[in-house]
Amino acid sequence: MKKKIIKLSIETKFKLIGIATRISAHKLSWLLNTELNTDFKQACDLILNNTNHAIYEHDTNTGVFFHLIENKNDSVTLIKQLKNIDYLLKIEGDFSKNQITQLTKKIRNIESITACLTIDIQKLKQKEVELIS
């Protein structure tokens, strides 16, 4: 009997940007607020393996929501495949590819940012995507 392989695809309703920087979550949210004219505010922390990961939120009031999530804290990394990424910017809602490109360019121009890149969620492991869903 021939084997049948079923591939599961992760259905995502958000986009993800990775940010590499040595600054704190609080300072990064302040810089984003200043440079991007946003209003990130601290939300409840995500607790994983007894380590708090800061989360900041911004609501555009247009159906687009931003979550700035601390990917690395101490020795605990939320998404192990992204071990060089310090923060994840999760974007929910109707935000085009062109808008993502413009946003990453603006973030790259912030002096304290080492790197900023769009992350292909389909290449991440399912369990890791579930952590940030």
C-alpha cells in the first residue's frame, strides 16, 4: 500500500518582523513610539520557563494591532529558530506587503537597531508559532 503524506500548513493571520538590538524592551518601545508615531504601551508579560518576556501593544484604531514581544530574556528564547532576534513585532490585521517593507526600512533607520527583517512564518515550527499566536 502506498504511503500518503499529508502536509499541514500553518494558517496565520498575522505578519512578523524580527528586530535585533541590545536595548531594553522599554527603550525600544519608546524609540518606536518616537520614530514611527505609534503608542506602544506595556501589556501583561508572557511567562515561559519561569522567565518573563515583555509585551508591548499598539492599536491603530483602524483594525491593525501591533505587539512587540521580547524573544530573548536571560537564557530563554521564545522561538529557538530565531535565536539571533531579540524582539518580534507581530502585526495583526490588514497590513500590506508594501507597508511591511516601509515599516522595516523605518525601523532599520533607528540608531540602536542592529537588524530588522521580515520573518516567513511558514518556515517556523508549528509549536513556536503557537507561542506567539
